[in-house]
Amino acid sequence: MRERGLSFKQAINESVRAGAAPQRQRSRTAFPTYDMGEPTIDLTKALRIAGELEDEELARRTSRGR
């Protein structure tokens, strides 16, 4: 506000207008993709497997005294 010589009300109004203005189109960043092959586990049960792995890790940490 000080740098631009604006009052608080003017700064708020400009911010609101800038936020409501149509956004210009951003260019999309392209990321490389890789073929990871066929899955070695049944992915329909991925959440169950993730839970089992988490349980095993928690049991390991508990047995180590952490």
C-alpha cells in the first residue's frame, strides 16, 4: 500500500478485482511417463496391502522400542 500510495480500501478493492478477473491461460508443463510393466500384485486390493504394510512397519517400530 505504501509503495503504491494506496489506501487500505483501495488495496482491498484492487485485490478483489484482480482475483475475480479472468485468468490468462497457463501453459501446461509436460512430464515424462514411463511404462512400469505389468503389476506384480492385484491392484484392486491395493488399500488392504498398504494397510498391511503399514501395520508391519508399526509392529517393527514398536518392537525396536520407538
